[in-house]
Amino acid sequence: MRIALIRYVDALFYEAGDMRWCHKRCYKLLVRDLWDISENTFRLYLRYPSERLAGVEIPPRLRYLVRFYVLLTKRELAMSNAYDPAVLSRIAKVALEDCSRS
């Protein structure tokens, strides 16, 4: 499920043609802090065959939480240059752990 979740985060964050919302920035701002994986692993997950994830279902509560986190992060980045992702990252990490347990 981790691969599906990371790909979902990237799909929400990435916007083609806009360097503010590229894959690398998604990794640095969101994925690295939440899942503690290397950038190479992140790139491998993005290239993971979609058909192998066909049976994987992200729980609706977790999907909503991740969507909220990504959109909030993008909004904060767009609104200020003094954005510190540490606070949001800690909150999201705890929430992801709670959702994974239930």
C-alpha cells in the first residue's frame, strides 16, 4: 500500500510544466519526511507498473487525510516564502501512523 500512497501523493502534488510542483520537490517536501525513503526509491515507485497495484485500495479516511495534507502544503508554499514544513510533517506522520493501525 505504501507504493500506492506515495504515487497518490505525487499525483496530487505534481503539475506538468510548473517547476514549483515537480516530482523532486514532492519528494523533498512530502515523501522524504513521511516515509523516510531515498529519492531513488521514490523514483522507482513512480515507475512501478500500475497494473500491479490494481487490487490495492487506499482507505477513504487515509485518502482524505493525505489529500488534505498535500493541498494544504501547496497552498502554504504558494502563499509564503517562509514556509516551514516541519510542523505539518509531524502532524501528518502521526496521523498516517494512526490510520495505518486502524
